[in-house]
Amino acid sequence: MSLRVRPISTAEHGAFVRTRRSPSFLQTPAWGRVKTEWRAESLGWFDGPALVGAGLVLHRPVPRLERRTLAYLPEGPVVDWAGDLGAWLDPLAAHLRARGAFAIRLGPPVRTHTWSAEQVKDGIADPRVRRLTELPYGQADPVGARVTARLRDAGWLPRSPDDGFGVGHPQFTYELPLAGRTRDDLLAGMNQVWRRNIRKAAKEGVEVTVGDDLKAFHDLYVHTAERDRFTPRPLPYFTTMFAALRAEAPERISLYLAHHEGDLVAATVLVRVGARAWYAYGASSTAKREVRGSNACQWAMIRDAWAAGCDVYSLRGITPTLDADDPHVGLIRFKTGTGGEAVRYVGEWDLPLRPAVYRAFDLYMRRRAR
């Protein structure tokens, strides 16, 4: 197969994405309008006249070398990862090198391993097991293994850190399969704590609605950031995000607000593309935590994703730790309660196109992270 890569319009890009069952929202043309600090480019792969693949490239300039960029394809591109990788990635590299990129970074949306909620629970209880990758069982994906080997053989460099979180997107996620299940199945698959908290929220009169009050969400999100010690995004980021994604598809993004006796106790953001839904952001009040507004929001989003015909509801990133003494284990323990599965992806990889510039950029980023 001989493929050509060339720029395509956002309309062509969006139309192609709509033909695929579950591409990442990070590979929609709308996401390029969200990331205003990057220069966005839509690329298409052509087999003769037929558009057979697409990718959103975010270009990041190098300080003092504005004509050189890191070309980043988050959770993409949208191509046939089970096919001949050289046929897909070689023309991409040629195009981006000619456009001034000093390196390509991409994150294939390809699994390598999955572990069930029960397996994760057993691992946390076993003092001999400290990480997901140390579990003696788990389902391996042959496509993921093949992609990993071919990237390494072709000179790509793995970028995903040991803890699963870096400057890009997480290698380990937690996902809830929805396909072929009823709402009763989904609720029964949750652990006792989750089912009890969902019932508790309903009994306490927590009401979850889908709304547009981004200011209320952001105020609660900033409160959550102060409590949990992370840096919040500014309100204009969310305003841009909602406007850009809704302009592409009205159902693409939704804001869920949980109120108890007039007080906003939790708020979450759901993103959906095709048959895949993501829990993108969440916030909760420190007061009234006992009414379980966060669980009520999650259950509402899961139900709506299921009703929309989604195959998967993603709770996004986790760290791979199973060490009961690690403070990060609480995150995976919380998400395991949904009854889904922990998933390891191929992770993010770099291909240096101009090695000297790439090394200088890598050094600059390492120093900035200190």
C-alpha cells in the first residue's frame, strides 16, 4: 500500500472522523481550536483519491527557533494501527519534516493490556504486588505488542513515564465497557460502596441536571483544585472548549451539575465522539460530601453514555500503582468501584527528525519541569 499525506480542510477532517466508530476527541478538528497556544493542522492519508486516514497535528514552536516545531498528534492519528505502520507513518514523517518539524510525538490509541476490576482489587490486597504490570494475570493485546515493537524498531522513542502521567496524556486509563449490557447490569457490576453511594444521593434528594453554568462549575473546580493541590485551568479555557466542541457537534460536550437543597455539590464534564464517552473534568464541594453528589454525577453520565449507544465510558487516567501505602492508589480504588477495567495503552512516542534540535528541546523541557 502506497499512501500520500497532505493537508485537508477541517470539514474533510470532521467528515472523516464521523465515519469512524470511536476516535479520540483529541483527534477532532475542534480540539485544534481549543489548544490556542498551538498551531493546528489537519492531515489526511490518501490511497489514490480515497481519504483513508486523518490526524490532528498540534505544532509547538521551539523557543528562539520559531520555524521549528514539535508536531504532536495526541491519541492519534486515526489510521489502521493493525496494518503496515511504515505505510502510515513514513509519509507522515516526510510531510512534517518538510514543514519544519524537528520531531513528531504521537500516542497510538492502541491497548497493550487490560485487567479486570477483580484483578486490580486482588492486586491492591496482595502486598507482593506494587504495580499493575506486576500482576500475574491480565489480557494482552497482540496489536499493541506489535505496534510497540514496530515503533521501537523504526527509531521511535518511548515518552510515557513510569507512573503513567507526564506532560502528555496518560498511558494507563480506567474504562467501563457498556456494549451489550443493560442499565441493571451496569449497576450490578459496581461494588457495594458505589451502589450504596448512588442510592444515598437519591435518598438525600440530590438532583443532577445538564446545564450551561460554566461559571458555577469553574468556581467549584477552583475550590477542588485548592483542596486537592493541583493547578486549575482558567475559565476562558472551558468557555473555548465548550464553544469549539459544540460548534462541531451539539452533543459533543455536556456539563452535569448536582445540587442538594439549592447548593452545588458536584459538577462534571462529559465528552462524546461516536461510540465513546469520556469523563473529562470533575469538581466537588468539601461541604456536604456525605450526600454523594460526585457518584450521582458519574451515574448520570454513565446512563446517558449508555443511552446514546456508546461502547465505552472512560474515566481517563490512573497511575499504575497498586501499593496500598501510595497516595495515588486511592484514584484507582475509586475508579475500580465502577466495575470496569484498567487499561494500558502503547503510550506516547517521539521520532526525532532533527536530532540536535530535538536534544536541545528535550533538555529545555527537563529544566523547565524542575
